[in-house]
Amino acid sequence: MNGFRHNRSERKGLWVLAFIVALAAAYFFSESQFENSRERVSEQLQQARWKVDSIKKAQGSPAQQMVFFDPNKVDSLQLMSFGLPEDVARRWVHYTEKGGRFLKQEDVLKIYGLERSWWEQAKEFMILQHMEWEDEPLQMPDVHYAFMPDTMSVARWQEWGLSEAQAYSVVNYLGKIDEPLAWSDLEKIYVLDESFKARIKPWVRFDAPHNGHDPTHSEKLEVNSMSKEELSRVSNWPKWKVERLIAFRDRLGGFHTLKQIYGIYGLDSLELHTLEPGLSIQGVELTKCYVNKEPADSLIRHPYINFTQAYELMRFRENVRPLRNLDEVRRLRVFTMKELELIGPYLSFEI
């Protein structure tokens, strides 16, 4: 037993050695746990990245994020927002900044690294400065039915062979006429050529004269210049209805057809139908909305333009070029055909 006895200093040394061994074991155990934890965290981060990527894919293709743009003026940030890789976007912009020009949409494919699948989606939004949108070809469908011109919608005129832009012009022109229509009114519409008028003439019908008393223009109240007092006197409406119609007219910039009064929120259609025969429109000039000049908040104040529509008008004129006509507004695809019929007469494309 004496061989296993240690003096005090030896026993202290053994305790120190045991302590060191315990520390080393704890260190190596914690390192192992840390490595395992780090691997788990790394795996979780990778899974998170996969989830984010899948969410982005589920949100839609790059085409759903695009707006109209000119390939010769677009910047790299906008290209990246369209789903283009950063290196390709920088290569694109470097090309145009050095004087390179795309003359047609297919020229964009020359950019190194640009995938054709991206181009197939983006080409629908590319508008080169020198490109012109051609008018839709005049079709001559075989349709035969009697109609009254002042009741025809844009779609109906298109059935007879007019382009959409021509149909808008006809509807807007006829909507401004308060007198009973006659063939002479159609003769004045410059977008209708002689062959078209000859083809529709056998099918055009006009209202028969009214047997009852029909107020003359001198007896009717001119809707764009009437005062609150005049409207109140002929309508017997409460004050709030009179003020609502007048406020809508002033904010609108004037009416170009009496049918617009039926779109005023809160006014009863039966009351308006009773009031309409006593109203007239006598050539009052409309207040124009300058789509190439006015800021977004000014555009939104127009009753026929909402926030999304104003934003798209702004983006087109800033990223591509000023808008030129109503047909280009139609091609933005943010206005319905009915909305374009209403807003068209108010738009000015002055630069």
C-alpha cells in the first residue's frame, strides 16, 4: 500500500492534471456540438433560400413585373427589376452608353448572356423611339342589320369594319349632337370614307319625330353653363343633389354628352331621365387633361382617371416617350373601352 501513497505535492499535481483533462474533454465536446449546430443552421438557411426562391417563382414571371420601356433608354436597375441578371443588365447599359443602338427588338438578343426565354416575354413591352404603332387594318365584315347611329357602341361600329380608333371618333362625335340625327350628320364625320358610308346607308335608321312637345334649344338648360339656382328651379331637387351634379361637372371639365350625368354617384337614374329632356349641350369647350404634362396627383383628380391609370400614364411618358394619341393610351391596357369613350374627349397630347 505504501507504493500507492503520494506526498502532498504529488497529490496536488494529480488534481491539476485531472482538471486539465476535464477542461480538454469539455472543450472538444463543445466544439463537436458547435460544429453540429453550425451545420444545422447552414442547412436551415439553405432551406430558407429555397423557400424564398420558390415564393418568387410563384409570384409570377418577370413579364408580370414589366412596364413599357425603350431598350435604348432603360437603366440597369429597371432591367434587374424585370428579372434580368445584374451582369447582363450592366452589359446592356454599357452597350447603350457607349453609343450602341437597338434598331429592332431582335437586336437585344445580341447582348451576351441574355436568354431568349426572357426576351420572348420582354419584347411585348419594348417600344423603340422610331417605332410607330400602326393602325389596325380596316376590316370589311359581312354584317347586315338595321341600326340607329346614336345608339351604337364602339364594339358595334367595329363589327361594321371600323378600327377601334375610328369607332371612338364616331361615338364621341355623335354623343355631342342633341338634335335628332340625320344622314347629313354622318356625312360630316371625317373618319368615315365614301365606300363605308355607301355600305351602311341602306341599314341606317333615325328616330321618328316626337308627337308631343319637345323643348327647343332656347327652352332647354345648357348643362355646362347652368348655375345651381337654375338647376334647382327646373329639377326641384334638394340642395345636396344640385351641388353634387354641379361639383362633378366642374371637376370633370364639362360634359361632352348628356349620358354622362347618369354616372354621378348618388343621383337617381329615374330623376335624371326625367331631367335629361330639359338639358342641352351647346358647344362648350371641355377643360383638357394634359397627359404629357400634368403630375400624377393632378391626373388622379379627374373623375375618369384612377391611381393605377395615372401611374401607368406617368411611367410610359417618363420611360418611353410622350403619348401621341388615344390609341396609344388604349394599348397601355389600363382603361376599358367604356372608360376610353368617356375620357377620350378630355385628353390632350400636347407636349
